[in-house]
Amino acid sequence: MESIFLQIFGQIVRVDYDDQFVETLISACYSAFVPASGIGQTPALTLIVRKSETGNHWTVDARDSSNRCDDVAELVYVIEKSMTIALQELRSELYFVHAAAIALDNSCTLIVGESGAGKSTLCWNLCNTGFVYMSDELAPVHPETLEVEPYPHAICLKRDTLGSFPLPRQTFTTAATMHVPIHLLPLPVARNSTKIASIIFLTQGDDDNPPEIEDISKSEAAARLYANSLNQLAHEHEGLAAASRLVSSANCFRIERAGIREMREAVAELIRSQAAITVQ
């Protein structure tokens, strides 16, 4: 078997594989985490990916679990899930939020929402209008400093991007998802932790309606953030204190999903206006 190493949140992940396609997949989705120099420490996590003798599925072994993957989309999903679950345990001091994260002028905006709300599509569009990519679905936050660690895997889109910026031809595509490698983004990705300035909660809506943005209270924001967090029980008071602290110094808003072009313009204007107020 061959191996490829990744460094994520300061932890070394080794992926062993017997199918060259797995290296192509890892390189497309996780190139930001390939160390520039050799690995000098024992991996905190090892994934073993094997292709079946018949060639019609893969198995992914991680710690005490083993998962069968019948297609490429499932293989990508299982590798990602296996790593993120283990990393949450290894870095339990971080508060993991199901959110996209973008940066502007050394401040971070979280875009929080359930799967399918359109976080990744909005993130892809904002990254094409001057915002720096940090993550499209996982935001690990330091509860004490309120800084977000970047998690710049390939942007994963689950739907066509009609009405938005077209995807590059080199996008890594499966039957269910489209992954834009970070080297195809218009700006370099974030490499350092960045403090949260704003939190936007993206909710389901009608794509034909104009976007509506409203301020929300800290209590509502804390409740929404808690509902979209992943490792609450690893923190004191079952994560309630951490959720409250995260929203305490952030500007918090709710926006219903609308047409992507209109939503992109509205969110970009909102973030830039908040940045201007902060500077003043």
C-alpha cells in the first residue's frame, strides 16, 4: 500500500491506499493540508482505503469502524466524515460549528445553516467577489479567543450553480457532488485563525423572492448556533456557555435563501458595511 499524509488542526492524518484513484481524490479535496516538508511524528489518525478485488467498491477503515463505499460520492463522504469525527475528539477544546467561513480584512464571518441551505454555493460566490475562503461547512472555533481555524478543503457543491460563477473545468465531480480544489479559487485561502465579526444564519426560502436580512437577538443567535454545533457535550454546561460566548461579540443576522445572485450581493454588502462600522 502507499500513503499520503495530511496535517489538519495540528494533527497528522495518514491515508493508506491500494488504488491510485484515492491519491487523486485526496489531492483534489485536501491539497491545503499536505505538509510542505516531511512528517516527523506519529499520525494521530490512520485511514486505510482498499478497493475490492472485483473493483466495484472501496472499504474505509478508521479506528474501530469499517465502511463500504459503493461509489465515488460515498467514498468522499466517508473519508471526510471519518476524519472530522476523529478530529473533533482529538481537538475537543475547539467548538465545531456546521458553518461556512469567509474572511475580509482580518475578520471572519460564519454562514450557519443546515445541509442543503446553500452555504457552499454562497461561499463559492463570495470567494469570487473578493472574500477569502476559510471553510464551506466546518468551522472550528476557539471559545476563549473567538477565533476560527481555517478548514479549506475543496468547496463541495451539491447543485448546479446556475445564476452564479461557473465552476472551473478541473472541478472534481462525482455523481452527487462537485468539488472545487483550492488552487482554482481566485484568491489564496486563509492559513491563520481569524476572529469572528459576524454570524449569518441562512434559512430555507424561495429562490424567486428577494433576500431579506434581519438582525436577531443574542439569545436567538445562541439557540440557532447551538442547534448547528457538532460537539456541544465536549464543553462545559453541555456547550451552552460556549455558544453564548461565540455570539456575544458578533453581529448576528438571519437571511432566507433567495436567488443566488441577489443573495450574494446582499450578504457581501452586509459584511462590508459591518467592516466599515468596525473601522470607524
